[in-house]
Amino acid sequence: MGRLVPAVTRAFDILELFLDGDGTLSAPDIVRRLGLPRTTVHELVTTLAARSYLVPVPGQPGRYRLGVRPYQLGSRYAEQLDLAAEGREVARTVAETCDETVHVALLEDTDVIYIAKVDSTHAVRMVSAAGRRLPAHCTAVGKMLLASLPAQELAARVPDGAELAAMTPDSLTDPAQLREALAEIRRRGVAVERRESNPDVSCVAAPVRDRTGRVVAALSISVPTIRWSEERRTELEALAVRGAAELSGRLGHREAA
């Protein structure tokens, strides 16, 4: 592996400063925050501005903001993203950590579609497949995605008189009870499903966000009942949240500072 080039590293350090605050900085601001020599900062800022990575702020002499070039690079990156492929990579890492089955799923109308799956190595594990559809209200990923919908959209998809199919005796079939469960999921930021889609399996799920902050998918960890406990649930919730955050980061999402 080659050595890092100090000038390039410093240029990126400068660009990343613009991700915080109001998005504008002056050369003295950069000197103060990075502890670099004034001459070095002036040369780097001049170079970045010449390449359209930075532009002067109109009406604020000496201050800069990000130029069009970072936007063009970010847009190109977004175009090349493959949610299923990125989801499989993150799911594999999560599965290696907990040795349970991990899914990534999308919401389509009132169903979830699994787009990525990595199996547990245990002999006893959840049997499923990428591409499978299930009623959203019966799954942890589905409830996580339903809970992320605006109220008006949720009401349109699951009206008061909706008939919700049961997959097991524990499935939620009353829209009012489902809405109560979704409110709790929104409060906690994580969903739990106990034997609602499979009588022998429980799951936890966390939301996956794109660069705009919109929830576009959910990541879940599925556990056979014989390995489920409240202590295990707490561990897996934390792991699902970390995995979903990792996938969100790959999609361009940044957590608020």
C-alpha cells in the first residue's frame, strides 16, 4: 500500500469541514479548526476554488462554500449505487457478527420484498429467500417500514376497515392495534416481531435511510425461538441499528451532528 499524500489529505480535510455548520467557511476559520499554516490553507483553498470544489459566497468576501464539483461526484456515486448489492455486503457483516439470518427488505404497497439475505450457519435457522413477499404487518421489517410512512400515507395503505391477514396466531390483524404498535416502533426506532410471520421465529429490524434521510429499506435479524430471549433481543436490536446505519451511510446518509 502506498503512502498517503499530505497535501491531498489536507485538501480533503478542508472539504469535509464544509459538511458541518452553515456550510460556509473563511480561510481563518480553516486555519483555526485544522491547525494548518495560513499559507498552506490559502494555497489549498485557491486550488480547490480553481477546480470548482469551492466557490466564493456572494456578498461575503473571503468566505467559501462547496462548489458544483462535489455535487457532481456525489450524484455520480448515487447513480452507481445498488441497494441490493450494498445490502448483501452489510447483511453478511451483521450475520458474521451474530450468526443469525439477516435480511434487507423494501416496502411495496402493504407487502415487504426481501432483496438481500445472508443465512445463519446454525442447523436450526429461518428458511426464506431473497425475492420473497410477505404481508408487512406480520414482519419486523414491514412494521419498521410502515412506521416510517407519513400518517396520511399509512392511513391510505392500512385504512380502519382493512382486513389484515394472519400468518400465525400471534399476527396483528386489527388496524387499530397495528397503529398502536407502529407508534411504539416510531418512538423506539426499532421494530420487534415475535412469532408473527413464523411460529418458530422472532425478529428485530431497524430503518435504512438514503442521503435525503428518507427511509427506503429495513434491515432485520431473525432468530429461532429456541435462541430467543430478552437479553438476546437487546443485543440484536443494537446490532440491527448499527447494521442499518452502516447501510444508510453507504447510501449517502449522514447522521445529524
